[in-house]
Amino acid sequence: MDTNKAEGVAKEAVGKVENAVGGLLGDTQTQISGKARELTGSAQQLYADAATALRDAAVRSPITTVAVAALTGFVVGALWRGGPDRD
């Protein structure tokens, strides 16, 4: 398991515990903090999964990856420049 994924799992677990403790104590601030930590952990796991999928796709099909990167660079460059109607 990659480091980002492991950290995300840990944050999510700590957030769930913190949320539960806040609920038991009636502490809304602790519940909110726990829910925020839980969501941050979930987002970090999704990022790690997406990065892994992208890395795997690049290994399976390097030519396609280079083509997509070139096209992305072209589009970003065109947008940065101001589009096709700019003088």
C-alpha cells in the first residue's frame, strides 16, 4: 500500500473515532473536527487510488500517455495565450 493511501486510511479512522467521541460527549466542535478529518482521509485515499491508476495506465500504454500529455500541454498553452482570437 502506498504512503498516501495508508495515511488516508489512518486519518479516516481517527476522524471516525473523533466523531463518535464528540457524539458521546455532546461536543459538536469535536464531531465537526472528526468529520472533517474523516473526509480529508477519504479524499487522500481517492487521490492515491487515482495516482496509482494513472501510473498503471502510463506503464501499460506509454505512447498514449505521451499523446495525452502533449495534447494537454497544447490546450493549456492555447488557453494561457488567450485562445485562437487573440492578436
